[in-house]
Amino acid sequence: MIRITQGISVREAEVKLDFIRSSGPGGQNVNKVATAVQLRFHVLRSPSLPEDVRRRLVTIAGKRVSKEGVLLIDARRFRTQERNRQDAEERLAQWIRKAAEKPKKRIKTKPTAGSRKRRLKGKRQRSETKRLRKPPA
């Protein structure tokens, strides 16, 4: 069980981990050991996520979510399989935590009297400039 927030936990059965060979430094080890991790999490089918969190996660993750709704996280930062697995799971948790935050509702405000006066003054100046460009009648 991967604990995300107090109300959200993801079962490990919902997360698919694939271990692949990593690129970069590591000598012969990099050619023999599959240390990089590809974490796949089916966002749209997950029973652990509330509907609003699911929608926000798909929006936030953008290109990382496929058309089928699978979130793909690549972790190859570390040289050990275990640290890369922990890194991938932590990044998944961060994405879900970010999606779980409800966006603040925008409070509509009216323009101040001063800002209205400045806007109208600018419009009058622009109008006068254009009027003066015309040839005399």
C-alpha cells in the first residue's frame, strides 16, 4: 500500500513496475543489470482515486499520461534498482498529492475607480492621436 495523503492510498497491485537497463555511467554493470524503473499507473481505472483527483492528475501530468489513461514514470536517477523503485513511487505520490489539492476558487473583483479613469484616459489619448493623423477636412 502506497500512502499518498490521509484519505488516499494506492494499492501496490494497481502499480506495474518494469525494470529495464539504464544508460549512463556504471561500466559493465550498466550492460548487465536492469536498474532503471518504468512505473505504470492506470489513472482512469484506479479505484483508489476520487473522480476529481483523477481528472486533475490527467491534466497535470500532461504528456506523461497515454490516451488509454496510463501514467508512465521513468526512474533512472540512481544506480540501484531499489532506489530507483522508491524514486518512481515517490514521484507518483507527489503527482497525486499535487492533484489532490483543490484549486482555489477565483474571487471576482471589480476594477477600482482609479483604474477605470486611467483606462478611459488612455483610450481618449489614443483616439486623439489617431484623429490628428487624419488629413484636415
